[in-house]
Amino acid sequence: MFAVFKTGGKQYRVAAEDVLKIDKVKGEPGEIVEFGEVLVVGGDSVTLGAPTVAGATVAAEVLDQARGPKIIAFKKRRRKNSRRKRGFRQEFTLLRITEILTDGKKASKTAPPRPKRAPAPAASADAAAEASAESSDSEATEQPRSAAAGKAKAAKAKKPAARAKRPRPKAKTKK
């Protein structure tokens, strides 16, 4: 199931468990926020709003409140000794969509527990062990090569001898 909702003058297409970055909304990390301006709800059958879908909401958990990278606005008017430098960092909220609700249902007040990832299968662990064994063997064979390469690099690193200055040819003058 997916939904398209509107917040901060922008529209976002989301599904459950999606993580997205939106303009700042009120809420502390761990809180559940609801967005009521749902434009489309899709899945088995698509419901279009006119302009919004009645009774539909999107619930999301606030993961983080942060600020984006610094944007520098530098203005210069040439030959006028006028310069203006301004920095700006946009604030944003990082959300994880918990559920898409229809028919006027209310969102749960707590975020559902996240399923824990299972450790990697044993077959891939064996392959990783073999790969590390192969890399240690190749390191042993590469040591003499790296020592020779180190000497070659050291020879190249030396600066060339200072060149003797050649006298410049004198400019010819007309008589």
C-alpha cells in the first residue's frame, strides 16, 4: 500500500517503513506525527482525493531533527566595494513511515518495534573466512614487491639537480 501526502508545500509518495527527509515539523525523536492531507491512497485499488482523501492519514515516527549543509549566499557588486556574505542551513525532520490509515482510523501512539536483523548465514561467513585467508597469502607474496616499489618511489622522489642558468640571448636593436 502506498500514499501521496502533502506537507511543507511538497508532495511525497511513501509506503510503510520508508525513511524520508522533509521540512521541519514539530515533534521529538520517538514521537508519532500524523499527516492528514493525503492526496492519493493506492494498493489493490487506487483512491484519488478531491482534493484530499476523506478519513485517510499517514502516521510517521520522528527519527531526528537536524540541519542540512551550509549554503553560502555571496553577493558582490564589482567596482563598488560592496560584498555581502550570508550563510544558511535548512532545518529538516527525518521520518520513518509507520502506517497508512484509511476510514478515519487513528494512529497508535507508540512506534511498532523494529524487527532485528538476523546474522549473516554461515555459508557467507565461510566465504568471508576464505577470502581473508587468500588476502593474507597475497600480502605475504607482495611484501618484496612493495619494498622494491618503495625504493623506486624514493628514487623518483629525489629532486633533480639544479639546472645551470643559460644566458639569455640579447635583444637585437635596430641601428
